[in-house]
Amino acid sequence: MSILLALLLLLAAVTGTGIVLVREPRRQVFAIAVNGLVLTLLFLALQAPDVALSELAVGTVVVPLLFLVAIASVRTSRAGEDA
């Protein structure tokens, strides 16, 4: 195993652990996006460009964006209930 693969696997483990340890929802979403980016780099290093492109689109952009919209929606509806 090359040094690059070992480093990317370690980085993926660290970012995955970071997602679990972060408690604030918005920061967790950004941690998910960073994890998706690290996984994209890992897939590129493993010579799987099609999987890397899918991970870039879905894991780094679409899923975090949906989570941010959901968080904003929940916070907006809670603010409306308090009034």
C-alpha cells in the first residue's frame, strides 16, 4: 500500500470520527462535506474516477445542501411557533 493511500485512509477515518464528535448541527454538515471531499480524493487515488465524481456530487454537495435546508426549515418553523 502506498503512502498516499495510507494517508487518505487515515484522513477518512479522522473526518468520519469528527462527524460523530461534533455536536452542533451546522458544523456537522460541514464535517460531512469535508468527509465527502476526502472520500473523493481516496476514490481518485484508487483509480475509480466514476465513483469519485459521484461522491463529489452527492457526498460533498447534494447531501450537505439538503441537510442545511432541513436545518434552516426546522429553525424557521420553531421561530414561528414561539411568536
